[in-house]
Amino acid sequence: MDSTNQVWEMVLGMLSEHLTETAYNTWFADCTAVELGDNQLVLHTTSAVKRDMIENRYGNLIKQALYELFSCPFELKVIMGEDELIDYKEQRAAKDDMPELEGYTFDHFVVGPSNRFAHGAALGAAQNPGTLYNPLFIYGNSGLGKTHLLLAIGQFIRQNDPSTNLVYVKAEEFINHMVRSLQTGAMESFRQKYRSADLLLVDDIQFFSGKEQMQEEFFHTYEALFNAHKQIVLTSDRPPREMRNLNDRLRSRFEGGILADVAPPDLETRMAITRNKAAQVGMVLPDETVHYIAEKITSNVRQIEGVVKKLTAYHNIDKSTAFNNAAVDRAIKDVIRSGIYIPTPDIIIEETARYYQLDGSDLRGNRRDRRPSLARQIAMYLIKTNTNLSLNQIGAEFGKNHSTVHTSIMKIEELLKSDPDVASTIQDITSNIHSRN
């Protein structure tokens, strides 16, 4: 029916009817979907307490939501911690490297002014791998189609040459794989996997920022593939020049290729995307419904798809359901948990820095004097409490490891208990952040 993350977003939307915001932030903020298949949803969370709570208190609700979506029973598996996650993925490594290709093709990608160049560059890389469009660096905000283009390239090349040795990996998975290989003395096997690829697809490369050893290893992988005229495609939420703590050698390599941005689509393109997503599930939506969806969701293609899927589910359950504005509003509420504003890390860092009369670079840098240090710790705390990012992802924003982030958050939590000024400061910054919604 849908990709793992999109199904999980829909399940969370359905769970929101039974969850307070506090319960969501406590148990599900750092819970992510790992895999959906064989009538089983696999989730990952960060602690045994959260795993037990999700399984025992919310497990039946999650299974019920999955039954609503798929009309068949599902099992739930919750894994805990980085080691269990790595073990699970290694056990599944025999599966195809390319995830969930259905629908992620060039034919299903809606082209508009905001993504025309990126689409053309991706098609060029797929048609002539390892030549002019190498490396291809696609960047833009979440939910705009970067991964769609990445997977479309992989599918196009594989269809034309099934013998292609294709390797797809998310940056965080590359990092975890390397850490495990170092621990187990399997670096030769690790290097062979990536350096023997004919096509290397890396999603969310921004997570390499600040990780010097990872960058060094990836640089040599990049050089080996590039010099052998193998195609490299990378995605990121920002261009190389804005990737903090990225070493100059990698930045120059990335910028030496084709940089293609994917921007939020205009109204006409959003309407075309809505019609396209409806067609993929065999639905024809009225023009007024298409227009209403495109007006309501302005910057995230993935959310448009989720709303269309949800409307389809409503219609399948009750054929008399009209595709009116009320139904769309309900679908949007289910998909994006309307009313809960999730700010970006950039906004949180910007507002925290502004409160302390600092620059965002002061927080992302290594200044150790009291004011920027405290502001940095508060920003980490606010990102943790206001977003769904993991400690590793938060650390990537500051060039810090997850242990530093954890220590900073614990310090702020202690200060909140004893220092009214810190509590007042966080309240003021939070108000400023949410005023930007």
C-alpha cells in the first residue's frame, strides 16, 4: 500500500485520537519504523521501558490501526537500542538493497518548476551513469521527492542492466555499519561492499557532518568509485556549502559534481501531484477536492500522498463517503496530527541564538564560554522536546556525538528543577518558536 515511513505516519495519526501530546512525546517521539512486510510492522525505540510500554499499552491500538489500513491482521515487533537495530538489519542484509521500489519511478514523479532541473539531472544520471552527472547531489527539505529521484535512478539502471551491482544506504546506516565493522574487525568486508558498487546511492548525507572518521572512510570510497567511473548519487537536506563540519576534501568533491535542488512545489504542481497519487491507488478525485488538498498542504509531497491514501481508505470502508472539505480536513488531521507544530532544528537554533543575542554559528560551533554553552544546551533540549529527532540526529546539527547531547539535555532538565530563570528562558524561547507557525 505505501512505504514503511508513510504507513507509520498514518498509524501515528490514527493513534493521536487516543494519545495526549505528553504521551506522544514520551513514548513515540523517537520511535521509528524499520520495516513493514510479511504482515509485520517492525519499530525501533531507544529504551527497554519505551519498548515495553509500546508493546503492552499501545500494541493493540497499533495493530488495530494497521488492520484498518490493510484489512488484514498484523504482528508488531519492537526492537530497542542501536545494537539491536544493527543486528536486525544485518540479519535482513540478504534482502535486496533497494527499499520499496513500487511507485518510485520517473513515470510517477510529477515535474514542475521547482524540481525540473533535479528531475532532468536524475534522468541524465540514470541514462548515462558515471559520465556527465557524476556525482549527482540532490538537496532540499524533507518530503519533496529527493528519495523518490534517488530510487528512480536505481530502478531505471537496474532495469536496463540487471547485473548492476547497486548499493543503496542511508548515511546513518553507513555510519552504524562502519562502527560495527571496526568493532568486529570486518573493515575489509565493509570496504569491499561499498567500493565494488557500480552504482552507489546515499540518502541523507548531511549526517556525515562532524564525523571525521566516517568522512575519511567515505572519501576513499568516493575516490575509488569516481576514478572507476561508477555513478554516485547523494541526497541531503542542504547544499554542501551549508553542511557544517564537513571536511574540505569532501565538500569540494560534492561541489565538483551536479548540484540539483528540489524546492516546495507551486499550487499547480501540487494539484498535479494530488491527481497523480490518487491515480496510483485507482481513485479519481473531484477537482474541488484536489484544489482544496493542494491549498492545505503546501510544502510536503509525502503528506499529500498520505492524505490521498487516507481518503481512499475512508471511501473503501464506506462507499457513501464524499470527498468534501470535511473529509479532507479529517484526513489531514490523521496524517499530520493537526494542531501539533513541529519546528525545524534551524528555527529552534535561530530563536535560541536570537534570545541570547548570538548567531546560530555560535551555537553550532565550539565556543565554551558560559552564554553560548548554555544556549547550545538549551537548543539541544528544545530540539529533543519539540521534534522527533534522535540524539544522533540532534548531534549532527551541532557536530556533537549523542553522548554530548544526552549530557546537555540532562543538565537542562536538572536546571529546570532548581533555576526559575532557566525555566522562564525556555518558556520564552518556546513561545517565540511556536509564534512562527
